[in-house]
Amino acid sequence: MEWLIGCWVFIGILVGWYWIKEKKKIETKHGLPEGNLGWPFIGETLEFIASGYTSQPVSFMEKRRSLTLGQNADMSFLASWYGKVFRTNILGTPIIVSTDPEVNKVILQNHGSTFIPAYPKSITELFGKNSILQINGTLQKRVHALIGGFLRSPQLKARITKEIEHSVKFTLSTWKDMHEIYVQDETKKITFEVLVEALMSIGPGEDMNFLKREFEEFVKGLICIPIKFPGTRLYKSLKAKERMLKVVRRIVEERKTALRNTNEKPPIIDFVDVLLRDIEESSEMQRLPYDFITGNIIELMVPGEETMPTAMTLVVKFLSDCPVALEKLMEENMELKKMKTDSSEGYTWTDYMSMQFTQNVISETLRLANIINGVWRKALKDVQIKGYSIPQGWCVLASFSSVHMNENNYENPYRFDPWRWEKMGAAVNNNFFTPFGGGQRLCPGLELSRLELSIFLHHLVTSYRWVAQQDEIVYFPTVKMKRKLPIRVTPIST
Ligand code: HEM
């Protein structure tokens, strides 16, 4: 027994010695940003995760960005002041974190030849090597342009406005009969169906229900321990993806056959059409494989299940806590509703998007919620940005939340204040406001997201009142309401 304990102690010492040696080697490398790699294996992960469970999720970054400046009389504080760019070790990865908007901009723009995306292993396993999140260079540019072109096309805008409107009105009408609504769950019914309809023209029914069920199983594995054998989370999610692929393949096949059997070029109505048309018109060298299409279609459903419902839930939360903003939002939306009722005209994409205060509410929600708190990249070569060295092979985290929650950029950053955007001007993506990322990978769903949120808000505030129960936002591993935001809804008579 004593012999065994002795062995363990020896192994412990050996591992500790090796860790210290490796850490020193890394830390002495010329020009690396200041910082601390923390404990062996776990690094500074525990503190990082703990901050995600507080109301100030960027406290981990804040502390390192401006730690103890001016507190010690003997000047020793300089050793622990890391600055806007620092190194750490979180979630099993030694990483350089940037909280500097200018450095973030370079990281986002230098994509492809210098930085490539670096996602956790569970995500890369589930999405596969053809995923838009993993492809790079000209292929990524091409697929990005196809998605962006489709999402911004006037045909889709007209069609999707009606579809979102219909789905929002229908879903809201079911809320009034329910004793309690969990906004986080209920909003998925709107966003998932709208997206699947736009991607593949599947309406409500068996296929939609099947995809919804399997997709819920699929996304559970996006952040999990990346071990793949029967019974593990990752394995179950991969199996769900296989089952979904069968349905998507069948739909693509049916569409391919229909396309072959017609002499005319049918109009493009969904994303399957966009990709099939691209395949048809591309040279053999450039042709995307059919498996590429099916995989990417499944991946494009993620915002319908995750990001969009979270944005809708948080806007309800912020408005529930800020009655003045809700009042002003109602006024603006009631005005539009009256105009539309008086003229008996339907709403257009532009009607919804032109309400300025509503757009400010959306910008403020995106700033404060930080649904995607930053992006992870890996350096393909040694890079120097603003005097900081990022060595080849290192991961970098361009932290958007640290910029959005920095009081030097936003006065009272933790306050929900849609009026701040009146002073700051239009909420276009600039270095200080990047909820949709930037550069070559700027989210192609940016306008669609704003439209969906605008339509949801319009019909919610002009037809209903609600009372929200006490709930808190949790920021780790992804932004969510702790209790899924329970509310009670009553219709108003106008
Ligand atoms: C509030 C909602 C949303 C937020 C906050 C959001 C945020 C983001 C961010 C930050 C990125 C950049 C990732 C990176 O640089 O690695 C991104 C990429 C992307 N988003 Fe969104 N997104 C939202 C909704 C949507 C919607 C509705 C769609 C449409 C289907 C969409 C499709 C995509 C795609 C395809 C990419 C990958 C682009 C590429 O790598 O070239 N997103 N999104």
C-alpha cells in the first residue's frame, strides 16, 4: 500500500515538474502577451466557468484586462497587469484572449491565410469537415456568398416576411390559452419552422416533426466531452444527424429528379434550389458534392434552434425589466399597426425594419446578451498585431462580450438602454459592436435575424401583455435563462 502511494506521489512530482518546465518554455517565448497559464491541465478554467454563472460574465476578462492597476505601492502590480490582450489556459487550450476591438478586427479580417476557425472537438465532429465553419479560403467564400445571396434576395425577403408573420401570429395565439409559457422553448417553434421552410420548403407535418425531434437530440452534443462510443452524448448526437441526413437526402433527390424532368428553369424558392442550381451551372472541377449540400443544410438549422430563440427570449426578459422601453416600443409599433389597418395593406420587410426604436431595442439586446460571446481562431503562422505576438499554432479568442461590456465603450454597460443607440448612431457592425462577427465570416443571417425579431416584437407588443416571473441569465456554456423565462400572457383589445 505504502509502495503504491509512493508511486503516485512520484508520478505527481514528475507531472508537476514537466508542467512547470513546459509552462516556462511557453512563457519565455519572445513577445507573448502577458498572462498566466494557471494549473496543470485545468489552467484557469474553473475561474472562467464560475464567471459564466454570475451576473457579470466578463469578470474573468475584466480582471485580467485591468488587474490591480495602482493598488500596490511597491509597483509589484505591474507584474499582474496584463492589458487588453493576455494569455491564459481555458477549456483545455492555452489561448491568447483579445478584448481589444482593433485586434479583434484584424483577427476577423485576416481570416483564411492567417487565422482559421478553431472550434471544440465535439462541434467539429458533429458538423464534419465540409461544414462552412470548417472550410476555408475560396470554398468558404463561395459557400458564404451562396448563403448570403439567398438570405438577402428580394424573393426570399418577400416570402419569408409572410412566413414569419404567420408563424409568429399563430404561435402567439396559442400562448394566451396556456397557463404558463416558457419563452425559451416556445420561441423555437417559430424560428425552427421558419428556417426549415426557407431551406427546404417543408411545411408543418411528419417530416418537420421528425427533424425537430432529431435536431433537439443533435444540438445537445454540440458542447460535450468528445468521446464517441455507444451511449455517449456525442455518439447519440451523431446518430441523430445520420437520421436527419436520410430525410434531407431524400428531399434533395426528389428535387433533383423534378429538375431533370423539366425543360424550363423553375424559380428558386428555397436553399435546396440555390445549391442545386449552383451544381448545375458549375464546371465539373468546381461542382460541390451532394453530401456537401445535405450537411450544410442541417448546420443552417442551428440558428433556428439556438441563437434566434435565445435572442427572442432575452428581448422579452430585458423589456420585462424595463417598462419605459416597453412603453416606447409599444407606441412605435402601435403607430405602424394603425397605419397598416387604415390602409388595409400588408406589412413588408421594409415596414418592419424601418421602426427605429425597435431596431435600437434589438441592438441593445444583442449587445447585452452576447449570444455569441466571441470567436475562436487558430494562427497558421506567427502574427504581430498592435505589438502583440501570436505564435503559429496558438489559439486566439476574439472576445466580443468584453468589448460590448466595457465602460470605456458603453456608459453603464450593464444597463439595458436602447436610447444609447440614438446618440451612437445606427447600429451597424463596427469594431465596438460585433454580435454578428465580422470580416469574411460576418453572419449571413444578420438581416434575417433582425427581421424575425422585429416581427416577433411587433405582434407581441401590439396584441398582448405579459407578466414575467423572476428568472436569471446564465452565460455558460451558452447564454440561456435559468428557468427558460416563464411568463403569463393576456390578449389586449385594440
Ligand atoms: C441573433 C442571431 C444570430 C447571431 C447572434 C449570430 C451570430 C453569428 C456570428 C458571431 C457568426 C460568426 C462566426 C465566426 O466568425 O466564426 C455567425 C456566422 C454564421 N451565421 Fe449567424 N448569427 C445569428 C443568426 C443566424 C441566422 C438566422 C442564420 C441563417 C441561417 C445564420 C447563419 C450563419 C452562418 C451560415 C454563419 C457562418 C458564416 C461563415 O463562416 O462564413 N446566423 N453568426
